[in-house]
Amino acid sequence: MTRRIVGASLLGLGSWLAVAQVWAMAGPQGEGQGQASPWNMLFIFALFMVAMYFFMIRPEQRRRKEKEEMLRSVSVGDKIVTTGGIYGIVRQVKEDTVRLQIDDHVRIELAKSAIANVVERGGEQSGAATT
């Protein structure tokens, strides 16, 4: 859904830039038709770069920061889902890996980067929230 919104925004931006380019090429009365000023083209390019920043780069930076914060906050007792779709409970947290219990006698160790989402906070946090 996000890609659709970004695509629609960029499509609208593209048509706006086309209008701006035609406006820049027209210039004031008395100038030659079809010759765009280098300053006008530079201005249009700068507007395009600003739009790219706000529609593509900034949201990606925010998502990356949220994921890093989520990975830093993973603690023992949290129920998580991995990028492969495995649900389990965190039993041990190391610097770059976590040990995950997926059944009574089945534990696996995986990289923290393989955690897709924290489904439920465990330990003291969820105990305080449920009472």
C-alpha cells in the first residue's frame, strides 16, 4: 500500500515537473521560444531532489530507526516472529544473536536482524500491563 501511495505521489510530482519545465522554457515575453534558462532548470532539479528526500529517503530512514530500536529493546520473555515466519519466545539475548524457544525442547539461535516483529512483550512489562 505504501508503494502505491509513493508511486501516486511521484506520478503527481512528475506531471507538476513537466508543467514547471514548460513554464521555464516559455520564459518572459521577448525571449526566444524553447530555450530554458540554466537557472530555471537548476531550480526544477533542486525541487525534484527535495521531493525525493521527503517522499522516499526520509520515510526509509524513519523505518530503519524504528527497526533498530525494536531490535535493541528485545528482551528475555518476548514473543517474536522471525523473517522466516517462525514464532517463538526469546530465552537468551546476546550482542548480535538471540536464542529462541519454538517448542518445549526445541531452541534455535538466530541473528537479531532476522527478527521481523515483537508480537508480545514478556517478562515484567507484560505482567504489569495485564493486572
